[in-house]
Amino acid sequence: MTDTTRRTRVRWLIIATLFIITTINYADRATFSIAGQSASKELGLDPVAMGYIMSAFAWAYVLGQIPGGALLDRFGSKKIYTAALVLWSSFTLLQGFSGVFTGLAAAVALFFMRFLVGLAEAPSFPANARIVAAWFPGSERGTASAIFNSAQYFSLVAFAPLMGWLAHDFGWRSVFFVMGGVGIVAAFFFVRLIHSPVEHPKINKAEFDYIEAGGGLVRMEDKTAGAGAAFTWANVKQVLTSRMLLGVYIGQYCINVLTYFFVTWFPIYLVKARGLSILQAGFTAALPALCGFAGGLLGGMISDHLLKKTGNLDIARKTPLLLGMILATCIVICNYVEQEWLVIVIMAAAFFGKGVASLGWAVVSDTSPKEMAGVTGGVFNTFGNTAGIVTPIVIGYIVQATGSFDGALIFVGAHCLIAVLAYFLIVGKIQRLQLKAV
């Protein structure tokens, strides 16, 4: 740790690194949404089969959340995150070889490979939350959480045009080969850049003290890495019986219905319902994604501004969340317009609202006892990503039964309203939990 008078800003390098890795994370989740239209024709997959394949990621991701959180609490963020990044990228690459099968065998192979991607990615977002809690004071945590969370939108801004071009010019298998390779290369940079505040060679005492004085859990990794894990089923029960956290978890599930529509069916919706080519869909999907990215950053900045101005955590976190999800319900209007450009504008507004509302990880960082950060984050992500199981499958059945996406957009919009109700009727006041790890 350097010791100069002027405060360093290493924490912003940390969040920039998390942003890039999370961008790759979400791009790997979205690979089949871009490659799926071409793959479905070649391999003979109907909408229901595609729905199950797109849900495979979330089945494993959900199952891996609590064990992933326990591993983070036991071994620390860096080791587990690095291993996760290498594994999920390798499994993404291997999906490109599933084209040797057709029909049911192809569907099974793709399901299995996407299942493994989800299992490997399971610790990533709880690790993001832990790293943010360690590196940022409370007054900056909303912005920091919004930055890494907004990567879910930026992933399609950065990679949807690339994946669309690859699928169009080189075939759908190339999407998996390229994206898997990108993640493996990124792992080498991640290892060099990510350290705990105590161990980072570039941070000085002024920045360290600033983070610690503001409530940053700077010694979290010291306490957990190699120490006894905070995971017990008694701790999970404590988390699940907190009414405030239960409301946050239900709200996150509903918010993620929109997220998973976006990273699974949205490009296919543009092709099948709006008549775009796969190349056009790749580029067109980038505009709503860019608006979601802008909304995510704005939501975090508004939330932290409100926190500094009012000192009220409840007002600061709930206000952008509720306003954003109300705006997101406008996605249903797409059912009643014909012009493609207007559909894209409405989708952009909906994803902007969802971006503004993406403060769930900030709430978890704000409220979780430090000894239970991994478990609390793991349970939170379990609830949120159950939407990744339900959404692709339900939409697949809706499209198969009706031949239309109208019911799918109603399904998504209704969940946006339920998220608002969860925060109003269940969460109550957002505040730091006084729980003891056992």
C-alpha cells in the first residue's frame, strides 16, 4: 500500500474491471438468442425446444447460487471468480460443437452445455457484490453497483452486432467459438487487476481510509479467505425469514423477467415478429441495450445523490427503482403498434426504465451483515434468476400455442408491476439487517 497524501482512485479501476467481465458474462448468456434463429432452422428446433434450451443456463445458475456464495465466503472472491470465468468461457466455446447433432440430440447437447455455463457463472454476481462492498463506501455503492449491473445491457451494445455479423457471415457456431475465446483471454487480465483493498499494490492509505471510514468492508477477504465459512442452513433460514429481504428477492425475480426476455427471446422476436434479418436484429438490439445501460448508470447516480441529500437509504434506493419499473411496463404497448422504428423506441424506453430500477445488488450490499454477504447475495441471485428458468419456457409455450409474441409481452409487463407492489407492500423500510452468522 502506497502512502501519498493525494487519494488514489483504484476503486474505479476495480469497478471498470468488473464491468468488462460482467459484459462478457451477459454476452455469453445471450449467445443462443443471436445464434438460435439460425441454429433452430438447421437443427430442427421448435419454439418450445428453444425455450428449454435458453432456460438451461438458469437451471444451473439457480442451483449454484447458494453453494457459490458459500465458496466465496470460504475461499474469497478472487480465486472463485477467476475459476468461474475460465470455466464458463470454456463451456461457451464448446457449444459450437453441438452442431454435429440434429433434432432431439442437438437440443440435449445444447441444454447440457448451457447448463454447465450457468453452473460456472453462478458465483459471479455475488462476487461482484462482495467486491463492491469491500472497495466502496456506502455513499458510492449505488453508483458502483449500477455500473457492474448495467453491463447486462452494454453486453448487447458491444457484442450483439458482432454476434449478428458472425452468425450471418460465418455461421451460428462461430458465435460460440469467438465468445468463449474472449472470456478465456479476459481471465488473464482479471487475475492481474483484481485484489482486495488490503493487498492491492496501487491503493494508498488515503483511499483505504476513505473507503473504510465510509463503511467499506475493506478487510472482508482477510476475514473470509481460508477462514470458517458463514454458510449454514441456519443462516439461510435467517435470510429467508427477513420480510425486507424476501420482498427484495421477489422484486428481483420480477425485474429479471424483463432481463431474461431481453437476453433470450428479444433478438428472435425482432426476426420472427418484426421481420428483421439476423444481421439487422444484432444491430437493432443494441439501441434498447444502450438505453438500458444509460438508465442503469443514471439510476445508481440518482440513488447515491438522494442518499447524500436525504441520508435516507429507503428513499434513495426505492425511488429510482419504483419509477423505473413503472416506465418498464410500457413494453406492452409494442403489441399495439406496427411501425418497426416505434417498437424499437418503446423497447428502448422499457429497458431504460429497467436500467434505472436495477438497484437490487446495491440494496443487498447495503443491508447484508458482512459475515453473511456471500450467502445473502447467493439467495438473492437464486430468486432473481429463477426468472431465467420460467421466462424462456413460458414464452416458448406462448409463441408455440398462439403463433404470436403478444402474450409474451403482457407476461413481461405484468411482472414489472408486481415488482413495484413487492417493494411497496412487502419490503417495508430498507435498512441494515442486524443478523448474526451461526
